[in-house]
Amino acid sequence: MGDIVQIYNDYKDHADFLTVYVREAHPTDEWQMKSNVKDDVCYAQPKTLEQRVAIAKDFTARYKFPLPFGIDEMSNAADSAYAAWPERLYIIDVTGHVSYRGGMGPFNYKPAEVRDWLAAKYGAVKHEAPPAATASTTATPATASTPAPDKASATAPASATK
């Protein structure tokens, strides 16, 4: 999750981002993972849109998730259209065409490929290495190019559980 947040922070002035919450990847009533219990992200598969909204709100608040966040309909239209479950990254260009279709997560979920695409289009963002004495300090991003007149959209379908 940290990689996509950093990419968002680096390129939000150049591209629109949207995370779409689709059906749960590891719900308690289907395929619960030990890591979900450890991280206290245990949800049953939502049966109503209200339940899905509640889980999405919990996720965005708990993790202070800064990206714009959408929620798939209970018919799972976004999931079906983008084969988004359990997680997948897309870039939709300004003409509405898919310019990048990432692999299905978690094993082929590669935010670095999204960063590479955005860097090729808008310029790489350089980060200073944190000083050795304060390794926990986050470097301030600096953009290396001027904004292009058009903006692409980077999307990250997600579920609350990983």
C-alpha cells in the first residue's frame, strides 16, 4: 500500500488517481487469512452496499489512505469490467483507453510498473536518501518535470483485506 501512496503523492499533480474497493479478497466467511487476524482486518463478505461502504470507510480511516476512493456496486461491475479482484493496477489515458493493465495481485501487483509509466510520461521524481542518523524521516518529493497539459488516470482496484 505504501508504494501506491508514494506514487500518488509524487504524481497527483499530473494524473488523476482512483482506488476502487471491490469485493473482499479474504472475508471471514469465505477464505480468511491469518495475516488478516494479525492485522485486525476481519470482515465478512458484504451483502449490501451499506456494508461495503462501512468497510471502505474503516479502511480509509484506519490507514489514513489519501487516494480518492470509489466503491464498486454490489453487482461487481467494476470488478467484472477490469478483472480487479483481488487487486490490480490500471492506467487509463486521456482518451479513455487502457494504457497499462497490471497483472493480477498479489503476485503480479507491481506499482513500480505504474511509476515507470508515469515517469516516462511526466518525468521521474527523485527522492533524497534519508540521513543515516534519522532513517525514519520521510524524504520530501520533488518533481523533475513540468506538468503536461493532459492527465492520465492511475487506478488501483482494491479490497480492504490483503
